[in-house]
Amino acid sequence: MAYPIISAVFDEKKVATKTKTGLVQIRIYHNHKRKFISTGIKVYADQWNDKTFVSGRSDAMSLNDQINGILAKVRECANECIRQSGDFSFEGFNEQYEKPVRDSASFLDFMFDR
């Protein structure tokens, strides 16, 4: 069983410079296929480091927390896909990733489910 390689990548299209921003994405690589998930974060070329992610900005810690949160969710969905079917597939991953998260803290939601 081959596990997917999940990583944060910056500026996949190579458009970022010191005056133009590039997009931070999460890349999932498995069996010579790739899937990219956008983080919605754009930074300049001199504000990115492959090891520490965003640096040199006043909101760098917040942006790094967002990136790490998305990475954790992607890894969790990939692990759940493997746990359910025994092997990773992009179809199974998409089902897990796009599944709505339901907060059952509400009594009305509980009663509705019952």
C-alpha cells in the first residue's frame, strides 16, 4: 500500500516575484497523479520559505496556522480514506474532504437525527 505524499507548495505556476504574489497550495501526490487544494493565501516570493512557510510578514504566524490547519485536515482525510477502503484513492479522498462537518452541539440537531 502506497501512502500519498502531502505537502505545502508555493507558486506552482511560477508567477511570484517581489512585486507579484503567488498562491500557496496543498499538493497530494499518489501513483504519479497530483491534486492541488488551494489555501487562498497569496504571498510574495521573498516571503516564502519551504521549511517555515510564510515569513517576513506581520501576520506570518496566523497564515502558517491556517496552512498547518489545512495540511492537518488533508492528512486526516487521507488517513480516513485509507482506513475505510484499505488503499488511498483520489475519489475516496474527495468524498472525505468534501463531507460536511456537522456540529451536533445543538439539541434540535440531535432530535432531528433521532
